[in-house]
Amino acid sequence: MTFDASQIIGSPQLAGVTVLPRGMSKRQASATGGRLAASVALGSTGETASAAPDFGRQAYVAVTNDEFVLVKIRTGRWTTKLDNVIVRIPSTDVVSADLGSGIICPLTITFDNGDVWRLEVSRLNKKHAQAVVHALGAA
């Protein structure tokens, strides 16, 4: 799902993508009884925990000329919309942004203070995630 967070963040969005916390896809697949299929399809990450703030099931990452912004997504019975800004980080604080491949693409954002955010992006949103990585690289 694609949003435009420009109104909420108060500046034009260059790129954005819906993200899940690391491991959410595997937990959801396991909860539906597909434990073996989940471990085969999604693999074991063997990574350290993510320093990303707790945002629930999903959030939206937006990149502007000056900021990297994490926005809460509110999901109702019939609607899904952007809710409120969780955190704003100057884009100059982003050291690297990497996007992996797979059914669920790992998105890793590293900051100059040493924090590493490990997020997940659906393969359906991979093009938007690539735009985020590109925008962060250009910032």
C-alpha cells in the first residue's frame, strides 16, 4: 500500500514504503499453522534485535529532503490510513540503507549513532522500498 505522508510530516515526501517490524511475517505465518513453511520460505535471520521503535504491526517510512520519518499506520475495519509521526530523524544521520530480496525483503537502516533498524517489506512494495533506499543514499 502506498501513501503520501507530505501532509502529516509537513514537507514533500520524496519516497515512502509500508514496513513491518522484523520477524512479523514469520510470526504471522507461524500463527496460522504454517510453521515449517514459514521457516523454509522466510528463513532464520540470525541477526541481532532491531533498534527500531515499537510501532505495532505496520508503519510507514517516508523520506523528505531533510528527514527520515516513521509514521504510524492505523487500520480500521474498512480503512487504513496514516495516523501520527512516531519519530523524525535528520537524513544526515542515516549512514546506510540496504534492501534484501525474497518473499519478504529485509530493509536495514543504519544510523550514525550505531543504531540499526531491521524492518520488513512485502515483495509487492519492493519498488517503493528501492525508492526509499535511493532517496536515503542521495540525501
